[in-house]
Amino acid sequence: MWTLAEGVHLCRRLERRLTPAGFAIALTGSILLKGKSYKDLDLVVYPLSTKSVQIPLCYEALRLVGLLPLVPVERVHARWRKLGSEDTKHVEVWCLGRRRIDIFILK
């Protein structure tokens, strides 16, 4: 389970790494609305400027905090297609230990 306090704590840690890489972070989903989630933590990563968006720098910042990629955007989209969705937003599944984090990356 994720709690609001854990989500905020992780966002603060991530913000320290993401800001120098040109990104910021926002908390969303069940954690924000209900204060807890039994499934995952939903985060939105967005560029501070769209002039020069360098996703590899974002990935490096996520890894420096201990997050590991689990499901890339292509596999997320493939799953959605099987379910009949044509959604194309950039969503990846990462993990911190055994805990799931859905990361929405805006470009």
C-alpha cells in the first residue's frame, strides 16, 4: 500500500533530482484523492520548458532515487490496444522495491 505521506516524501526526493534535469513532478491518482492506494502510486513528470526535453535525463534522475523501469510505454500501449483503447499518452510502469509506480511523462 502507498500512503499520501509516502507519495509526498518520494515526490520531494524526486524533485531534487528532476529539477536539474529540466523536469518537475506532480502527485495524482488515488493517493491524492483518497490518501492511499493498494495498487500503485501515480506520478506525472513534466518538463520545466518544452524547448529542450531530454527524456534520458529524466530516466537518469528516476534511477538515482532508486526507481527501476518495469514496463515501457510500448508495452503499456500494446496492452491498451488489446483492451480496445486508442489512448496514446506516455505512461510507463516503474517500481521502487516491490512497489508499483505509474509514471505519466509529458513532453
